[in-house]
Amino acid sequence: MARVKPRTRTSYEEPHDQERAPVNRLIADDVTIGYDQRVIAEKLSVEIPDNSFTVIVGPNACGKSTLLRALSRMLKPSAGRVLLDGQTIQSLPAKQVARTLGLLPQSSIAPDGITVGDLVARGRYPHQGLLRQWSKEDERIVRESMESTGVAELGDRYVDELSGGQRQRVWIAMALAQQTPLLLLDEPTTFLDIQHQIDVLDLCADLHEEQGRTLVAVLHDLNHAARYATHLIALRDGKVLAEGAPGEIVTAELVAETFGIKCQVIDDPETGTPLVVPAARKARVGA
């Protein structure tokens, strides 16, 4: 099976040393992460290529969302470090991180009685300060973020009145309004029907291709991941099994090793990217 060789980790210098700098802006360097006493991943190292649309895939409970939480500073590693622009992310002021890195978490809860417009506007808060208050530019960015996610007509409605799919698009609009060069999305297509799944992924591709943003997304649909990602990371049991361009690493052997399922990998007739076709039930049962 064709595999991308693991990168050799660089021994990065501390922030005060200006002679060396990380190759990429966002890096997990030998991290051990988990919850309470439960370790999810140990000594895990991942670099997010700048200006990429990176997608993390893997079976349930393999560490995808936990890694994303660590990369976003929501979860502090018990060992190792996450580096943002060469500095340990926990050492940076919260507002500085929020202006650089946006996060759409897997489960988001809106405050009671908040309207769609007010929630999306909260994406502009990291850009406010004593010398910079709400502006027409903020209004424009909020409006465009709502239009691009198809929620502009919902601006005056309360978030808790919306369907799951509508709420998901509102949260994506808020993340877009934050206008960060790095955007992390944990299962952004959850609750969405197939049309809106494609709409959201097309939007992500536009942000990457047209605006040069670096995106990192956790997706469950391997075919969506292979179609949209420029860089794919396959995780299992807290370890990276393979990473690289989908066309270079997605094979039947990798799918079997990662997900434990027999399949064929063929060319997607629309895009030429890998298309995973699971084996029929009889073939799987008779194996």
C-alpha cells in the first residue's frame, strides 16, 4: 500500500529564539491528550499544511475531535505542546488566538433568547477593543457570512426555534464572521441533508481556494473527505496511519486498516478523486 512517510519532527526553538520557526502555522508536537485519566492519544505529532484543506478521518473514538480540541486550545495536552505561529498556544492571549484561529465545535449551545443575527455578530467580538468598536465593516462581514451560509432570511428569528440543520448553518456563519486565517470545523455537516452537506463543503472549498484560508475539518464521510480535502489524515486508536493527498494514500488496504471494512477504491466519475465502494453484504458476511 502506498503511504506517505511520516514527517521528521523538527526540534522547534522557544518563542524568544528567532533563528528558527515552524514550517507550518499550526502543529501538534508530540502531544498526549485525553479526558481526566483516560488517554486518547499519546505522543501524537501532526502538522497542518498552510493553505490546505485538511480533513481528519477515522472510526468513532479514534481521537479526531480530541485532536481538533487540542489544536484549538480548548483542550490542554498533558504532555507535548500545540504550536501556533511558533509559540505554545496556551501561552498566547485568548483574543490573539481568536483572531487567528476559529473553531466550529461538534456541539454548540446558543444562549437562550438570542437571535440568529446577534449570534453571528458574536463572531466579530475578537476584533473589538477599546479603540475599535462596532463598525460598518463588521456589519458587512456579518451580512456576507449569513448570505454565504443561506441564513440571511433567518436573521430576526431565535436560534432555539430553528431546525438542527438551520442551527448548524448559523454556527458556521458565526465562524465565518470571525474571519480567521485558520478555521477548524468538527463535523460541520452534522444534521444536514445531502444538499446542504454539499453546500457547506463547497463553501469550505471556496474559503480555501479563493481566500487562501487554512481549513481543518473532521468528517465521517470518507468519500466527501477524499473529494474535498487537499490533505488527508487517517487516524486510528490515537495514531496517524497515513497522511497526504487523498489520491496518493486512499487505498482499499488503508480503508480496511482504518475502518475495518472491505471495499474497492475506484475513480470518482465526477472528480477523479478516490471513491470508496464498500463490499456487498454477502461478500462481507461470506468472508
